[in-house]
Amino acid sequence: MSYNEDNNSGKILLAVLAGASAGIVAGLLMAPDKGSATRGNLKNYAGKYGDQLNDTLAKLGTQLDTSFKGLAEKLEDLGVTGAGASLNMKGDWNVSKGKLKQQYAQLTDDDLTYTEGAADDLVGRLQDKLGKSKREIVKLLNDL
């Protein structure tokens, strides 16, 4: 690139920035509402669209979670990951807990404490108590 081309690029960039600045200033000076009213409108729109965005993201998150679990089950069915690679407990936990206590008398209520989102803690406690691998414990819980 020659010196003249570099110089012209700078002039073009400067002209674009000057034009954009002039447009912004003109828009602010000719705005139909007062500044406080315009800011209030912007705030209302931001709140409205923010709520819509949160709802949309929550729906997409649920769909993604469902799709992921379905794919994990398909991989297990195809034998790619092996049985028990993902924990999918179904039904009432109290019923499942009763079945586990019948099968394994050494388990206590503390061992079988389960809270949503803390499945790894439950699996770890059962591994320690029953002396089985994580895969075996996950398969055991999924089969209940």
C-alpha cells in the first residue's frame, strides 16, 4: 500500500466518524421527548425485553437439558457409553429409598439423603458404603 492510500483511508475514517457524531448530536437535539422521558422509555423497553429474554433462555435451557438426557440414554442404548453412565432417577425417591434399604440393610437414612442437584454426593456415599463403582451405583439407582 502506498503512502497516498494510507492517507486517504485516514481521511475516510475521519469523515465517517464526523458524520456519525453529527447524526447523534442531531438526533439528541431533535428528540420529541425530554431526556428523562426518553430514559424512562428505554428503561421500560429494557425491562420488558429482559423478562422476555429470561423466559426464552429458561425454555431453551429446559429443552437443552431434555435433549442432552435423551442423547445420553441413546448412547447408553447403543453401547457407546455403557449402562449407568448418567443418573436418571425416576419416580418417588422415598419408594426408591425403601427398596434400597430392603436390598442393603447397612444403608442408613443419612446415606440415602438426596437433594435435587446433589446426585454426585449421593453416589459417593453409596460407593463408600456398598464398595461398588460409580457406574454400578448409577445403574442401580437408574434401575429402581
